[in-house]
Amino acid sequence: MRKIYVGNLPFNTREEQLRQLFAPFGVHSVQLATHGGALPRGFGYVEIEDQRADEAVSALNGYQLEGRRLMVNKLDRDR
């Protein structure tokens, strides 16, 4: 598995919406960052298969979601 950072998300983004966006790349988990478990922080993480990570980053980095360009990057293995 490979963890991917997804930043500059609209604050109303839900996990299911992110899961659907990454579905073509084989999503295993989605986690949105929040302040104290309530207020969204505008970023999250998606875990997908290693072999699809580069393809997901290439396809979705800069993708416009509700007028915001997503920042999508692979995380280092040791994080």
C-alpha cells in the first residue's frame, strides 16, 4: 500500500467524495484531517496500491474540485 497526501481540499469535502475521486486507482482507505475531530483542515490521505500511486498522482495533482486545485503527492515510506 502507498499513502498519498491530498491537499487544498474544499472544507466541505467528505471522505466518500474523496473515495469516489480515487476509486479508479483502487482505494483502500481515506482519512480527512480535522481539528479536534470536527472542523476540517483542508487535507487528507488516501491509501492505494503501490503500483497505482504514480498514476493517481499524475491524474489528480492539479485536478479542480469545487474551484480548488488539489495538491496530490506520494508520502515517503517512513511516514
